Amino acid sequence: MKLYFSLLLICLLTACKSTEQPTTVTPMLTSLLNHTLFELQQVPTEQVIFQLSNHEAKTFLAYVDNQRLAGLTDDIILYNYIERGFSNFSYHGDTLTAQQTLELAHGNCISLAILTQAYANLIDLETGFQEMTSQPVYAKEGNLVFIANHFRTKLYRPFIEEEGQITFIRPGVLIDYFPSRGSFYVGSASYDDLIAKYYSNLAADALLESDYNQVYSLLMKANQYTPNDAELFNLAAILHRRVNDQATSQRIYQTALDQQLQSLNLLSNYKVLAEDTGNEMLVEQINSLLGAQEKDPYELIALGESEALSGRLMSAKKHIDAAIDKAPYLADPYVALAKIRYQQGNLNDAQKLLKQAIQLARDQQQRSVYAAKLASIESKE
């Protein structure tokens, strides 16, 4: 794992996009669920998520004591410990507890943010988080769209108040666990957002396994931390549609829209439901909302892929073209557009786009995958 280290000066007065939801009173998600269809199951507790073994906790605290004697601040100490001890970590899609991440030496960005938070808890170090989008940002199953973001951790330097001095900035360090040339800032996030993301990621995994009682249980737990999260409304609506309760699914989606709880995930999947039920007016309404949303390149790719799955290739191409306009240095939109041009029967364009993707790919493995796709198309001529 390559950890990217940067000094961070955080202006306390700077306005930024955040994950805070509208202040209007929103019907509780739990009041919209059809609880009779599911049974609650045991899920990991918050304590278990961040718990480290006694041996690891003692090792870390001994390291902290030693480094403090050298005059280092706790934010730098924690960063150094992570960089020193976990340089061989590898990316893996599983969302894990802190101890699981430590033992397996792999995990996704949420797993590593959880591990970092576990250490921060031991020394009462203040943290914050940034939500980012980067590859891989979306996954698809059937006609459902899932878009996942990752977290970066901010370690704040311990605050020392001096009489008569007003502090406008907070120094610290920013940890990006798997830095990507194509990362895009989504917004600030909180400790509760991190916990909710852990549970919702596990719920999405359980959904793919058709373990609907587990999805329900994890969703209920996540809702305790971020009750007005559009992604949880989306997940709940998908869950009810999976168990053939379309009426509840519709009610959850519409409640979210009525309360302006919107995300690309929610709007895209609600559009699928509207199309399946033949509600053309609702489709147009959602299309208007989708068009009004500011989207980063990876969200545009995901939207284009979703449109392509539904056979709307011209609309799909429009979204992918927009992604290329925003980030011409990324290989991903060229690959996505190559798929569309191939489906449209334009093999020559598909080849050119894949060649462009090969030039822009960040590593040899990606280039090899794209070269194989290119060879496959060339063999068909």
C-alpha cells in the first residue's frame, strides 16, 4: 500500500460541501420499512469495529511514548506508525474491522480508515474525514447501480490554546490510503459517517448474496448513525424491491425525493423502478434531477454504464463524453466509450479509444487488460 502524506492546514471558517443533510423534518427511514418481511440478526458492535488486540494496543502506545520523547506531535506519530508498519498492505474490496484489517494486511479504504481511527482512539487524537470518488467507483448487478466512495483521514494536531490568541487554522496530516490520480473530493465526513459506511458496505455485500435479513439488520444499524442518508434510503428501497414489495420501495424512494435526500445511486435506481412500472412522468422528473446534479467524472461513467445497460446508447455516450471533457487524463472513460462504440458497431472507434486508454493507464496490469480487449476487437475484423 502506498500512503500519501501531506501537511494539512484546515481553515475553520472555510465553507465546503459536507455530508450534512437538510434540516427539514424527515420521516424516519425505519417508519417506512416493512419490518414484517425480515428478522433482525446479530451484527458487529461499534466497539468490535474499532477494537485492537491487547498486544497491538500495547505496542502502539509504547511507540507513542517513545516518539513523544523525541518531540513529535501525536498526528505525526500516528502517521509514521502507519507508514512504517503497513507499507505492504494491499487493496482488497472487503470492508473489515480494525483487527481484521491488521491480521489480513489488506482491506479497502474504509477498512484502513477504521484501523487508523482505532489507533487515534487509544491516544484521544481528534480526526476528521474526507469522502472521495475514484476507481473503482461503481459496481453493477442486473439493473441495479451501486456507486461507492472512499475516505481519507485527517489527523488534527493536538490543540494548544494560548491566551489572547485566536486560531483560524488547524494543522495536521492528511492520509490517502490508496492515492489515485483520478480522485475527486465529494465532501467532509464525520466519525458517524465512517461507522455508517462500514455497516452500509456490509449491507451492500449481503444484498449481492441475497441475504436479505442481514441486509435489513445492517441497514437498521447504519441508520442509527446517519438517519437522513440518501444512500440508506436507496439501499432500503432496493431491499424491498428484491423481496417483491414494490409499494414500499416506491414509498421509500418518493419520500427521499420529497425531502430532497438525493444521490446518484438513489436517482438512478428510482429511475429503473419508474421505467419498469411505465411511469413516464416520473422518469422525466428523475431525468431532470439527474441532469441538474453536479457529477464528477466517475459518477458520469457510472451513469453512462447504467444507460448502456438499459440500451440507451446515445444517452450513455453523452455522459461518457462529459466524463472525458472533465478528466481527459483518465483511462476509464475511454474504455467505457469504447464499449459503447463497439455496441454501436463502430469497431474502428472502439480500437482508437482503447489505444488511448492504454496510453493513459496508470499501471501495467491495466494496460494488459485493455490490450487484451483491443486484440479481441482486432480479431473480429
